[in-house]
Amino acid sequence: MPRKRRIPNLLLTNDDGIYSEGLWALARALQDLGQVTIVAPDREQSATSSAVTLHHPLRATQVVSQVPGIQTWAVEGTPADCVILALGALAEGPVDLVVAGLNNGGNMGNDTLLSGTVAGALQGHFRQIPALAISMTAVRRVRYESGAAVGRALAKQVLAGRLPKDILLNVNVPNRSLRAIQGFQVTRLATRNYIDVLRQGHDSRRRYFWIRRGKPDWDELEGTDIWAIRHKLVSVTPLSADLSNTSRASLAQGVSLAAAAEVWPRRDPARLGSHLVAS
Ligand code: MN
């Protein structure tokens, strides 16, 4: 008799803060895949990238979960802090999967390097724990139910051991109903050609600056993340902490199609996503 496998441990975090609707939509979708622990920032920490708090102590407060049975912690820190605390102290047992999301707003192209959502997943990746960062490509009227189904299907694939442990997938989900989404596409990062806009003012004592996000100007080349979203496809971008590394794409391809088959069990397999587009 093979030894009974232990229940997998999932760690969930985000960068929009513990009260973000997307976090809880994902928690509900993942809860029966294993023992979920949530460790998330106590406030919005978007665009903090991989910032780690080294110069003052961090406090974690256990809070009441919106989903019964999930141990939930709010941390006075960044997403990276949250995952470091979770893996080092707060989560019980070895963590099998780190999931960050569902983020409000896409994390595509260059923005991936600024993203707190991706940074949370990166901390798992640094420790050879499979990791998913999942973002909805809208900030208003967000279709969390679509991202939750996508996240659940991908998490199942990863927990089934269908990817190497050092995989990090950056997933962007079109803000549409599941019915309207056309499938999964393994992608590479687009480049975004804009310069952040500076607004200046004076508060009567000193000059101040606001950094504003400029209007994005994407390259939109075929096979990029933004291209997939424009074509109503879930974008799955394999990332590596080794920024000079190129392709994990073939590894992610099978898993993406399997996840798509789970999300749309009755859909014609030809409509589960496009084939890999070579860069
Ligand atoms: Mn965010």
C-alpha cells in the first residue's frame, strides 16, 4: 500500500491588502485543494516590488478569516515580508504552493518587475516552492470568479506535480466571463514603452511630486502577455529569478492546456488555447 499523501499546504498572499476582494475570491476557490494559510499585508502594498523590511520589527496579527478554517494573518509589511514570515514561522508544515492574488490590475510586461504580487510569488520561487502570481486585468467591476477558476485549475496542476518545483508562473486573466475567455496562452513579457508622468505642486512649505502612471504604449507583439489579453486569452508567463534565463515555455504549455480543460470541461479541445508562439 502506498503511503497516504499528506494534505498539501497552500500559502496565499497578495499586495492589495488583507481586505481585498480578490484575495478572498481566490481563498474560496483554493480552500478544498489543501490546507490554506493566508498571510497578507495589512494595507495596500501595490508596486512595492520585492521590498523587504530590514530596519524595523514586523508584527503579524491573526485576524478572523472570511472563509472558515483558514488561518489568516495580517502583516505590517510588504508581500515579500509576508511570505518570508509565513514560510519561516506562521504557516504550519512545509508549504507546497505559494499563490499571490487575485491582483486588481494586470501585471504584464515591465510592470512585472514592479509588482508586489509577483514579488510575493518570487519569495516562494527563491525557496524552490512552486509559485503562481495571478492578476485580473482590470481595477473596476472585476470578474474575480474567472480568476478564481483559473487559479484553482493551475494550482491543481502544480499540486499534482506537473511542473518543476522552481516554476514561477505569472498569470494574467482577461476581465471577462469564463464563457468569453478563449483559452490559455503561454506567453513572454511584452515591453511597455512609457515614461511615468510627474506632477508637481507646492504644499505651501515645500515642493512635492506625484508619480503618475502614463498611458501605456504596449508593443503588442504576437505571443506576448498583452497580446494574449487583447485576444481574450489567459496569459501564462513562466518567469525565473534568473532574469537572463529565457524559456520555460514548453514546460508551461501542457499544464496550461490541462488547466484550460479543467476550466472548460465541455469545450472543444481546439478552443482551449492557442499553440505556443515562438519568440
Ligand atoms: Mn496590487
